[in-house]
Amino acid sequence: MTPLLLIAAGLLAFVGGVAILQTFGSRYRVGRLLASTPTVGLAEALDIAASGRPRYVRIDGRIDSEEEFEDVNHRPLVFRRTRLEARRGGRWVMFEDSREAVPFEIRDGNSGIAVDSGAIAAGLVVVPRESIGAAADLADRAPAGMLPDTRVRAIVEQLSSIDHATVLGVPKAGPAADDPPRLTAGLGRPLVVTTLAPDEAMRVLAHGTSRPRIAAACFVAGAILVVAGLAWAGLGALGAQLVGDGVSAALAASPSAPAAGGDPRSSGEGPGLVGQPVVAVIVVLAIALLAIVLTTAYVRLTGGTRDRGRRG
């Protein structure tokens, strides 16, 4: 095996890790945004909305509304999404997607900013409530032609005004002059709302699969292989240079040579190591740069060190 093969194997491992992450679709993007979006205070978010210079930011605060509605457990809700899916051909196919929402905002002390509930889509990250039954249980809600014994499931995702939340979006002025500022999707990024701590949110986005661990293993293996290949190549280049210098010095030795310790290629200097420092510096810089890139990618993949405890 040669250094080139090690580096090639490492690059293939990186490609495999990226390919695994892409299987998560929009959930991977949401997780990456949760891990990397900068946090600002509500006062700064309101300043951004007033300035008209859009920025995609993260805000933490308490959900609040004056128009809550209750669920079956009498929890005060501000948003609820219910999806009905049928089992067809070995997979679940959605046939109904209903939403209920009232105006709500994120507050911190006396400050608050509205959340554009109409823009909530794939960015909603909460623990879903799921129930499975038969189409006959749906009565009139079942589509025409669906057999009564068809397996169906209901998935409910909701936000309550008793929860604290993290919201990612662009602060903007309200659509009308008298409307309050709001957080919404923008700059090519979705509106993200979650009531979960970062590690819990990542588990929900991963759907409890082991794919993130496999992707992380691919990145770690790729890093080891690439660094090992670069180190092998660098050491090989240094060794070849040292051997070449030694042979040249031996062939150049003669009775008429300069005093002991001299080098016929220079005036009174010892055997030169021409090119060796440059090669060593290049190898060290390449390894350092690769380590920085891989560390940054790993931090973003795993949600970083920003860990927020749940507040009740």
C-alpha cells in the first residue's frame, strides 16, 4: 500500500459520510442550522427587524399567546399539525395534513417578537405523538375507496404556551405598518422552531437511527487515513532527501576537499539539507489545516458544545 492509496481511501470515507448525511434530506439541514446559527437577544433581533438588513439568527425564549386553544389533555396550544398516513406498498403515504394555529410570540422578560406560524414547515422539531389504527377508525375522514382494514397512523406535532422554545429565522418588520416585527423564513433558509434541548432535537431529527454514528465513523476513519497518508508521504520525502544528501556528500569527498565538516557545495558549511525544511513545513501545515476542517465539520455534525438545559 502506498500513501496515495491511504489518502484515496480516506477521501472515499469522507464521501461515504456525506452521502449518509444526505439521506436525511431537509432534517440534516435543520440540524446543521440548529448547531451553527448564532444566538442574539430579543433586543438585537428587534433592531435587525427595524434596520431592514436581514440576518438569520437564533432566539431563545418563552412561547406566549393570548389566543391559545386546548388539546385533549387541556394543554394550552398555539400550533398543532396533524398528519394522516396510510400504509401502501411497504411505506407510509400521507393523505391529510391539517394545521391549527393562533398568533404567538417568543418572549424574554418584557420584550417579545412574533413568530410567523404560516412559515412553519419542515423546521418544526418536537416530540411527535403517534397512533396507529385502521381506516375504519377514521369514519368520514378516510379517503374514498380506502379499504376499512387499511393501516393508518396519525402523527401530531404541537407547540404549547407553557414551553420554552428556540426559534431560528430572519427578523422582519410586519407585513402592515401597524403589525409587530416577526421571525420568519428568509435568506434561503427555513423557519425552525423547537422546544427541545440540542441533543434531544438531534435525536428526533435522526429518527432514532444509527446513521449519524456511521457517518461520524466515516469522517473519523477518513481523517485517520488521510493524515496517515500525508505523514507517510512527508516522511518518505524527508528520508529520500536525507539519503540523497548523504550519497552526494560521500561522492564529493576527496583529499583536496575542504576541511573536515565542510561541504564542497558551500564555503565552509556543513552538509546541506536543501529542501527538507520546506517539505516539513508543508506537511505540518497540511495536517494542521485538515485537522481544523475536520474538527469544524464534526462540531457542526454533532451539534457542537452549545448545550442548553431544558427550562420549565
